Amino acid sequence: MNEEELDITALMGVVFKRFWLIVATALLGLLVAILVNVFMRPVYEATVLMMINQENAGKIDDSSYGSFASVEDYYRTQYQLLASRSLLESVYKQLNLDQYEEFAKGIISLRKAIKIEPVTRSRLVNVKARAYDASLATDIANTLANTFVQENISNRISMGQDIIRALESTEMNAADQELLNSMPQVVNSDFIKSLKQQEASLERNLAQLTSKYTPQHPEVVSVRSQLSATKAQIALETRRLVQSIKIELSGQFSGNNIRVVDPAIVPKIPVLPRKLINLIAGIFGGALIGLLLAFLMEFLDQTIKTSEDLEKKLGLPFLGFVPHEKLKKKESEYASMLKEGNILLAENVRNVRTMLEFTLSDDRKAPFLVSSSMQGEGKSHLSANLAVALAQIGKKVLLIDGDLRRCRLHKVFKVSPEKGLSNIWDRDPAKADYAANVQPVADVPNLFIMTAGQRPPNPADLLNTPRLADFIAWAQKNYDQVMVDCPAILPVADTMLWGKYIPRTIFVIKHGKTNVRSAKMALDKLQKAGVKILGVVLGHYKAQGLTYGKYGYYKNYSYYYSDEKK
């Protein structure tokens, strides 16, 4: 898999690492959902089922709303009319909805409470209304549906009012006559068309004859007589068609193409809040927010947690992990190194020892420092356990507490703080004797400790003298391995002073705590002082998620020692 590809294991590791954050946000989401269910006012929904039939084309009942290019256009228009402002205003006034708090905003609030839902592949439509009161929701739905039906009837009737008035008029004026002549049934009549063609032909002949002869000429009289008869026949046929239209209209307007199928009944169960859905949404919504927060925190987290972080962010070789270990009361920090069996801490420290030997392959007896950027990152813990590990392979090891300000190795190994490093600058030769200030560790053969001694008033001045170089030379001559537990780099310059005489160090980073910026600042100081970084150790490592760096995490080593146990 390429580095750019999504690492599912790493993603799962983030989830497990921030597992309790995700659980906490999920529980918070559940709590919010419960509060919504408890305190949200119930909302009821009433539904009216209506049927809308399309008006037949080709009859006089063409809708006053206009002609429709398709059935879909027709029904879409009807659905829009069901939610039209004028219809809602009529319902609002009829039910005096301004008396109710939820409809105090007028038509806007009523429009939000109405929902038009067509039934797929049918001429049916559900008209739904919501309100805090179940009876009010029912009244709104029924009133809206009934008002729409009545208005549709009124619109259909008003469409033919002008025609009916013209039909019932005993003395037609020119406008009424023109209205009747323009009706589709009259215009589209084939017989009337032929009569009008004949009328036009006679009018042309009459015009030609009157230009040649006098009005009393027999041909002129004959054509005029034919023209009058044709016009009378057109009027007779028109009156006959108009009478049939009147009969058709009287029956057509008595019906309606829109009707209520099922009126709304008072609902017994509220539609809101949807308690189960709210609970599920609360849990999953909270978990999703927690998941997003987890990845955001991981993205913003600039601490170092894995060997990949070391290589990518610091560009340094990785020596190994030192797992976090809970010590029992009165148990030393290096107790795991003395126990028999497959102890995780001991195995990892031995791995660091092996990597160190490879790193120092050109000079395995070369002294080295153990340093870190800040206090509390685990360098003294590593120093103690690594010194024990080196002593266990037969090396004569001298561990020096190089922190003259905050010494602690005398507590770890339970030796006297009276003898130590600060004494080598004493004027008394007996106190300044190097060997006299070295103390053996009772329970670890081959391991010797030089504590920091009494805290001097000027640690930096003491370290910046040739006497220190002479001491280091003596230590290298008398011990197989010399290592110095140095103070933190960023607060003080003591580590750089040690680096003048021991120009190589193991750099310790606390897992998930050391910031990249702090580590880079400390490393920059070391490099400027000419100190070589042998490698980095991740201290206080805690297994999180599914990974243990890039090598995997194991609670024990039974896989490797199964034959021995058998």
C-alpha cells in the first residue's frame, strides 16, 4: 500500500484512541434527544384524501386557468392552487386562526402547516394540516379541501356566465351576437362554414352587378334575395347550435371534477416528536460529531505518537519504545528488568539496547548522553532501565546523573546523594576522588552509579571546566559503558556542555505529549552544539487503538516463547 493510500488501521486507531470522546458525544446526543421528546409540544396531523379528475378537452368547460399541454401540467397546477395565497387566506378567515399562537404570523405560518402530497400513479392527493390541537388540524384540512372544491365549482360556473347571459338575452346587442358567433361550436360547424362561404360569394357577385346595373335590375334583385336567404339560414343554424350549447351547459355545470374522497378525522397520536427516531438520531448524530471531533483533534495534534511521526516530522532514526508501566508500591523503576518471564518493558528496553549497539557498531564502548526537550518525558526512566539492560549482558556500566539541578537517580537506585558528581570539584582530594564518588547498585551486578551529589550553586560553571573532561576520560578507561542522564535541553544549557565531551545522545520523546515544535527546537540546539543524535526512543508509550507504532502491540510474548512454555 502506498503512503498516500488510506490506512484503515490508522483510522481505526484514531477511533479507539478517542473512543471515550465518541461515547461521551453519543450520550450527549441521546440526552438532547430525550429532552426534545420530553419538552417538545406534541404536533398533530390530519389528512384529507381528494380526487382530481382532468377536465375533458374539446368541450366548453375549458378551465379558466388556461389550457394544459399535458396531464402532468394540469395536476401540477392543481397542487399549486391547493396551496395558493387566496385559498389559504379564505381558510384563515373562516377558522379565525389569528386567535391561535402557532398561527399568529398569518398566512406564512398556515402555509408551513399545510402539506400537499400526491399519491403516485393516481388522481388522488393527500392534503395534510398540522397543529398543536388535533381538532384544529382536522378543521384546517377539511376546510381547505372543501373550500377548494367550492371555488373550483364557482370558477367553472363563472367561466360560462357571459355565455349564459348572452343565451338568455331576448334582445341581443352586437357584442352578445359576436360572443355567440365566436363560440367554438359555431366557428367549427361545417354547415355554417359552407353557408358563410356562399354568403361571401354572393356578396362579391352583388358588388360586381351593382357596378354595372341599377338596383332594380333583375339580376341584382335575384342575387340580393339569395344573399338575404343565406344570412337568414346562417342565423337559424346559429340559434339552433346555441340552444344545444345552453342545454349542455345547464347539465355540465351541475357537476365537479374535484371531490373529497375521505374527509379528515381527528388524529389520536401526534406525529411530532418522533421519539424513537429522535433517540436514534441523537445517538448516531452525537457519535458522528464525536467522530469528527476525534479526527479534528488528531489533525490538530502536533505531538509525536508513532515511529512514522519520528521519520516524517523529525527525520530521525527510531530506536524503540519504552512502554508505560504502572509500578507497585515500593517497587523500583527497573524492577521489570530483574523479573523472570516475558515482561513487556524489559523486552522493549532490550530492543533499544540492541539498536544502540548497532548504532555504536564502530565504537561500542563510546559514552553517550540521554536527553529530552522538556522535563518529565521519561529520559531518567530510560537511563535506569537501559543501564540495567547493558549490565545484564556483562558490561561494566557507569550511569552518571548529569542533572545537577533536579537529580533523581539516587532515589531510583536507593543510593546515598552525599557522594556524587558535584564532589569532583571539591578542594578536598579525598572527596574529589572519582572512584570514591561511584557507588555500586546492590541488586544489579556490574552497574555503578554516580549521583549528582549535593546541588551546587553554579551547575553550568562546574560543567564548563576541563575537570569534567578529565573525569570522563577516567570513566571511559575504567568502565565498559559510560552513559549520562542529562537535564532537559530547552530550560537550561547543561546538556550542550556535556555534549562538548560526549558528542552523542539518545533523544527521548514522551509518547503523545512531546510537541513537534519543542522537539525540533531541542534537536536544533544539539545539532548546533555538534552533538550527534544516535536515535529517538518513544517513552511512556501507551497502546492506543489497533497499532503499536508500525510494529504491532502485544500484551505478552507467548507467540515467541510457546515452545519454551510447553
